[in-house]
Amino acid sequence: MYIDLKDHWTMNSPISYPAHVAALKPYVPGLPISAVAARSGIAQDRIVKLASNENPLGASPKALAALSRAAIDLSRYPDSDCAALSDAIAAFHDVPRDWIVVGAGSESVLGNLVSTLLQPGRSTAYSQYSFQAYVNAAQKLGATSTVVPSPDFRVDLEGLADAIQPSTALVYIANPGNPTGTVVDPDALEAFLDRVPAHVVVLLDEAYFEFMPADLRGDSVAWVRRHPNLVVTRTFSKAYGLAGLRIGYGIAQSGLSDVMRRVRSPFTISDAAQVAAIAALDDVEFIEQTVAMTDQGRSALISGLGAKGYRCIRSHTNFILADVGGGAAFASRLEKQGLIVRPVTAYGLADWVRISIGTPAEIGRILAVPSGVNTS
């Protein structure tokens, strides 16, 4: 159960908190299978979680094999510098090792960047429907946020450029977006980067990069080479199937990456995570299998939901955003069937849900649930 921390602290505590902290609301993740099992009485092996955009195929087989071979001494701290993993990521992208910043998921890396750049009196600009974890990270620092409307669920690059002010230190773009699933035209994005003043840092969050078709990707690493004020983040949680190990990274030129490493907490990346991520980088076959299954599943899910009268936003990720005429009620109805999806009311989308792409059998279970009353 979640409470409004602002009201709770104001009414029940003599402790005084900064206004920007008191106004924070907790990030609400997808419900865990164990919680749904406990309150529904449905066996855990009958529950399907399609709320957190995890890989339904599991983890990279090469990562699992590497973990099984690894001799990890749990009594020792892990390598805080993540030297071997940083070397592997740098080789993968053909960039210098000191351009790599590793974190506990790409969310951790973006949090480090926010802590590096934002404070009261500084501002950030981002698109409406941006990833809530970024919004919260900026608010924690007491920075001012300029939110650029996205009436068509797409990032308005012209609007973002116009929103840059003298106080702006950081601009955030998720490509593809979460929870929208939409992408930015690569040529337009490259032109936007050319327009951003050199003192304003751009964070390009590519957590779902692997799911984008090649013609929409753009060469973000090449953009980093040209722009010392650009940070690109990636994750092993989605396509590589390593969400439980919490590992991601950022790519930035050495000046910016050096400061980010200073801000980063020590020993946040376990040896197990580092071993698995190094192996996963080489698992091309698994990524291809994951993307192919996702493409097929996304088409089937959108087609099936469309046949029920639900509107879906075109997605280039491993999830879709669907207008079901009441997201919380829809999610509650599916939960009774052992199906977990994600309402997105926190994004101002009370009629919508985000549904991860599962296996064909899991998608079949979603589509087999009667529509109920559709008010979309």
C-alpha cells in the first residue's frame, strides 16, 4: 500500500522536509508475482507478469553459462571500477574505456547524471510522458522542470529546443519512450543535438534500443563522439534478460564520464552482474531470437486488442500502450485471471495500460479475457 508522503509527513511528523522532497510520490513498479499470488490465491506458476517489460525468454544463455562457471567469493567486495566489464563494453562500442560509466541498471546511471548536474536554481527539460524515474530523480534535487507537451505521444524536439533556458543544465530524451513506445526520427534527433548549446547536457535513454528497427536507430555512439555534452544510456535488463542483476551503463566523453564516476556509489555492481553482462554482450543469437519473438508478439497483441476495440500506440519496444477505457479497472480484471499488466495513471494516462510482450501463450491468455465494458 502506498501513501501520500507529503500529507503523511505534514500531519504525523514533527520533522521538517524540503518541499520538493515532501512532494515526492514513490515510484510504483509492476506488481510482483508473489504479491498477486498471496492476495488472489492463484498459484504462482499460473500467474503471468506482463507489467515490467522483462524478457519472457529468460536470461541470456551465455550469461547463465558464465555464471555457472564463475567462482565468486561472496566475502569480498566486487570490483567497484567494473574494469573487465568496462573494457568489454568499450570494445563492443569501439570507444575508450574511460567513456563508460556502469551502474545498477541504466536508471542508476541517469540518477548519477542528475546528481552531477542538477540542484535548486538549475532546470531540466523533458517530454510529457517521460520515464517516471527520471522525473523523480530531478525532483529529488530540487531542480525546476519544464515539461514539453506530447499530444501525439511523441517527443516534440522543436518544443524541447525552445524550452532550453539559461538555467537549463540537462535535457532528457527516451528513445524509444517509456511508457509510450514511440521513437524519434534519427535525422531529426541528430539535428536537435546540433542545436543544443554546448553547456547543456543531453541524456539519451536507449533502454529499449535493441527493439528498434535498424532504420530508426541512428548512430548514437557516433553522436557521442561529436558531442561532449551527450550521454547515451543502455541496459542489460530488457533484451538481455538480466533485470534481476540490475546492470546498465552510460557512454559519454571523458570529461563528463569522469564526474559521473565520482558521483556514483561504490560497490553497487556485484561480481555476478559483471560476469553475466560480459557474457551477454556476446550473445547475438539470443538478442536476435528475443527481437524476432517480440516483433511477432507485438503484432499479435496489437491486432487482438484492436479487434476488441482498444486503441494501441504504435510501439518499437517490447511493450505496447493501450487505451482500455479505464486502466486500473482493466488491470484489476486481468489480475483476477492471474495476469499482471501496468496501469499508467501516474503518467496522467488513467484510461491506459502498458502491456509487456510475452510469449505467444501469454499473449493468448491476455486476448482470451472478455473485453468487458469498453469506454474508449
